Amino acid sequence: MQPTFGPSVPLAPAFIPSSVYALPDLDALEAISTGQQTGFIYARDNHPNAVQLEQELARLENAAGAVVCSNGMAAIGAVAMATLHQGGRVIASNFLYGRTTQLFFQEMTRFGVEVVGIDTGDLTAVRSALADNPENKPTLMVVETLSNPLLATADLPAIIKLCNEHESLLLVDNTFASPILCRPIELGADFVIESITKIIGGHSDITLGVVLARDVATLVRLRQVRSIWGWMGDPFPCWLALRGLPTLRLRMLASCDNANKLAHFLRDQPGVSRVIHPSLSKHPDHALCKKMLGGHYGNMLCMELAGGRAAVNRFFQKAPALKFCPSLGDYATTCSHPASTSHRYLDPAERERQSITEGLIRVSVGIEPWEELAQAFRVGLES
Ligand SMILES: *Cc1c(COP(=O)(O)O)cnc(C)c1O
């Protein structure tokens, strides 16, 4: 028996873990299967907590619809599987998230997809990669709004214009910006993915992803791919994500504000040889980022310690409040070490080229009161 509430309505959304739904008759099953009627049959195909989360996220990103997936990589996989065919082409940024790079360069190439890597910050390179397509292969371009860890900013309006001119689809991984700072669908991107695991989740207790699409027709295909490959997100993480969504704006804006302060603060600290954050006027994408992210610069920054690896170890030991963990987007400030985590498997020459040194710490700035945050860094950096 389902509970009844009389005339009352629970204020919190219901959590519905059911993996399967009972149907009154064959006609009902038919109507739901063909999409004539909303309803649920089997949770791998669809379930109410996913639909609720999708509606909220689609609204936030101004998308035609959203498709929740079990994690960010499943979301990227779903776009790849829904859009690519043998003989198709991917133009990918050279600075994508490690697993995304592997998904395209190692996995999709096994299926006869040509994958070209370019510096998408160089619009001339973008234009010539798009134009260099004599067989007119269908193309998917893949970029990240803000790159990891150096926070290169993709010039989305310019890239979208070029993609339109060459009839290429565009997938934007917006995980580092979140829909609070950037809504690439509004700018004309075809697909956006977000790793909900990170900023949108915000409490390090969810593994989930989402694809947002500009066009209703592609949503049908994305949902089909999700079901076939088993990439649906479970009800509980969907419910948790829904629970955190109303505070996303507050969390993101507070984190960005702290990150701006921290970037400027760290520049003057002893032992810090370099600070990377787009709020600093010397960051190569300062102006672009300011314009594209509505005057914000994100909550991620990097600091380089002059003392290299030994100094990084000392910093982590002295400042245990700044948790060392290889993720991002928690409400609390966390640190990671790209050279030994996200960029571990790059060959050393490439790491050098991207200036990912042994002294580089990536900081995911949280929402602590500023003075508390500054003090934690002061203590960590004391000699
Ligand atoms: C973490 C991350 C992903 C993958 O998301 P998961 O939820 O861990 O699968 C993709 N892109 C970026 C930029 C990320 O930071």
C-alpha cells in the first residue's frame, strides 16, 4: 500500500527506489512504450526521480531536455554512441579530462571513428580542422568550457559559429563552469554534459552525470542509447542531486567569490611561485572568461609551490583541513596534485609542455568563511 496524505502534500520530493512498475493492462503498457502517455515500466529505461532531476536541469541550462546518466563518463559515452558512426569524425581538444581523452582517442578509434586532437584555443586550428574534411564526414567537436587544470577558456561563441558553418555538431563539457556560470545550449551548442558528481552534486556523495540537448529529436535517441548500454542513473543519487539543486547557485557564487580572493591572496604568499586563475589579469583568457562567464571566473585555481614535490607534501601535512583528494566541487575546499593524479599517465614531456609541474596544486575552492580559508592556507604555507 502507498501512503496517503489526506489533503496534505509532502514538501520534499518523494524518493522512489522501485526498479519496476505494475501496469493495469496491455493498453497502458503500449501507451507508455510508444510515448503516448507518461509513465514508468522499468527503472533502467526511466524512473520518476530521474525525470524530476532532468526537468530541473533542463530548465537551469535552457535545454530542450536532459538525460540523466550514471556518471559523467556515461553521459559523454551516450553522446558518442548517439551521434557517431563508423567513418565519422571527432575533433577533440588536446586538453580534455583524461578519461574523455581515452574515450575518444583509445576507444572510439577502435570503431572506425577518426579522432583529431587540436588546441581548440587556437581558432585558426579549429577552422582548418573543420575545413579539412574532403569526404564530408559527419563531425562532432568536443571541448570543455574551462580546461583542467590550467583553466583555458573555450571561446564558445566563436567555436559554435565555426561549427555551424561546417555543419559539425558540438559537445561541450561544462563541468568546471556549471550552469550557474555558463549555459552553452543558450549559445548554440548541440550537447552539453555535466558531471553531477562534482559541483552540481556539491557534497561528494553522488556519482551521476547528465546530457543536455538543444534538439528534442536527439533526446529520444539519447534515451535509447542510455537504456541499451545500461547508463541510467539510480534513483537515490538522482534524489540527492535534486535535494542539492536549490543551493547550487549560492554554493557556486560563494565558491567563485572565495576563489577570486584566494587567487589574489596567494600571489603574495612566500613559497608560491605561480597562481593560475582567470580572475588574475595576467591569465591568458581573463577577458574572454569575464565576458563568457558573466563576470565570474570559476571556483578552480592552481598554485605552484617553488619547493616542488617536497613542498607539496609539507603543505598537505601542515594543512589537513584542506583535504587532499582527486576530485572537485565539494562545498569544502579540497586540493589535488595533477602531476600524480589527473595527469599521471601523460608522458613527462607532454606534462612539461602543459606546465604541470611537481609543485603544482589544484584547488577546488569551497564556501568556507573567507578568514577561515585564508588561515588554513597561511598555516599550510608557513615555512
Ligand atoms: C569528473 C569529470 C568527468 C567525469 O565525470 P564522472 O562523474 O566522474 O564520470 C568528465 N569531465 C570533467 C571535466 C570532469 O571533471
